[in-house]
Amino acid sequence: MTEENNNEVENQSDNQNEAGKEQTGISFKDQDELDSFVDTKLSKALETAHGKWEEEAKAREDKAKQLAKMTEAERTKQEQKDREAALSKREHDLQMREYSTQAKSTLAEAGLPNSDELVSLVLSDDVEKTSNNITYLKEVIAEAVKKRVDELSNQATPKESGSLSKTKTTDFAEIARKSRII
């Protein structure tokens, strides 16, 4: 139990360190300033973890009190119900992973990017609804692309060019007369 708590604190510290690495532009004048910054971040993470631990301990304690008040048959029935709930949650999570994989392949087949962010937008609890979401997304993107292409390809009719409008219509006889030297 304490190992899990220690691992959780380490994971939170690692996550905060990674977040700190992503932020650029943070600089410290000296080691003391860096230490105080790290101390505040670490104490904040520990407070958050401690709060979670207290909530979990209280929940376990409340559940133990409830089970203690129950008869043996009720306790067995409650434990069975809890196992079934945990099993159904695992099944749901597994099913959602499978749906996610199917959604990624469907997005790829549709010629759309199959990133996790896009999958999370179209993913639902139902395969058919997910498929409909992907189809709708494809239609919306195609319509937006078509609209933009039409917008860019619609050119205004060319206006009269400056050189053509200024030239007077002259006939060949006049041009020949001007070019005669004699």
C-alpha cells in the first residue's frame, strides 16, 4: 500500500517535471530560487496526493462499516455485486479500446488523420454511431474543402488592360503612311 502511494507521488513529480520541461523561458537566478520553486511544486503535489489518500481511506472505512453492519448473506451479495460492477467496467474499457482501434482504421480508410484527438471526437459507446460520426466528419471536411477551393478558383473577370484600352484603333493605311519616309 505504501509502495503504491510512493509510486503515485513519484509519478506526480515526474509529470510535473515533464510539464516544467515543456515550459520554456523559466530561468532562475541561483540555486536557492530553483530549490524554493521545486519545493513549492513538490509540496503542492504532496498535498494533492495526501488529499486523495485521505478520500480513499475514508471510502474504504465507510465501506468496511457498511459491510460490518450487514449479515453474512448480505455481505456476500454485496461483494458479488461489487465484483460484477468491476468486471463490467473492465469489459466496457476493453470494448472502448476495441472501438477506438476500429475508429482509427475507419478514419485511415476515409483518408482522414487517425490521431488520438480526432478519435476521441468521433468515438462513442456504439460502433454504428462512431461510424456515423466519422462519415459526418468526412462530409463536413469535404464540404469545407470544396467551398474553399471554389472560393479560391472563382476569379473576377479580367478588367480591360491598361495597354489595350489606351491604344486607338488604327487602320493599316495610316500605319503605312506614317512609316513612309518619302
